[in-house]
Amino acid sequence: MLEQLAGLVNGDAALVRRGRHLSGTFLVEARPRSWLVHVLRGRIEKVEEGPFVMPSWRFALRADEASWRRFWQPRPAPGDHDLLALVRRGLLKFEGDLQPLMANLLYIKGVLEAPRGVARPKGAAR
């Protein structure tokens, strides 16, 4: 699901600029799959797919695969459209050091919404 994330994010200059103060690694878990996303000054350096033995990450976003699948639809339904909406519904959990996550929340939202564009037909409005 996140295999194309680096190209999607790094090709969006506004999004990279928004994340320019974030460097580190975070975990995205779509049970049973998981990915480590390595960020350097707003650019996605690499995305590693698990399974991992003892992964090192600063914060994690954990949900089941069905919740992420609904979130990554081109036009998600209300309640599935936003990370905080998923948290509020109890479908997504934030773990670890939440300071960098919350300080860069708009960037993280933009990064995790980027795969929605993959399923969008060419020429369709955002």
C-alpha cells in the first residue's frame, strides 16, 4: 500500500516544505502488515515493509487493514476521511513520542493521504 509513498510525497514541493522540520522514523501498521517510513527534513528517504523483529521508531499509527483501506479510498466516507476521525472512532491508535507527530500533524496527514491520489483517475480534481 505504501510502496509508492516516497515518489508521491517527494514530488509534492508544498508537502515537503511543510515537513521540513521533521526527521526520523515512524511506523504505520495496517494489521497484519507494517511499514517503517524514514523521513529526512520532510522528504521520504525510504519505506520498509515488515515484518520487523525489533523496529526502532519515534511514533506509530496503528489500525486494522480495513480501516486504512477505507481511509485510502479516493473519496473516503465521513469518519474515514481523517486520522483524528479514526482516532475518535477508536479505529486508529497513536503510540510513542507524540510531540513530533502533533507538531507535524498536517504534514503527517498529507503524507498518509498521498496514496489516495494513486487510485484517482487522471484529470480528477482533488
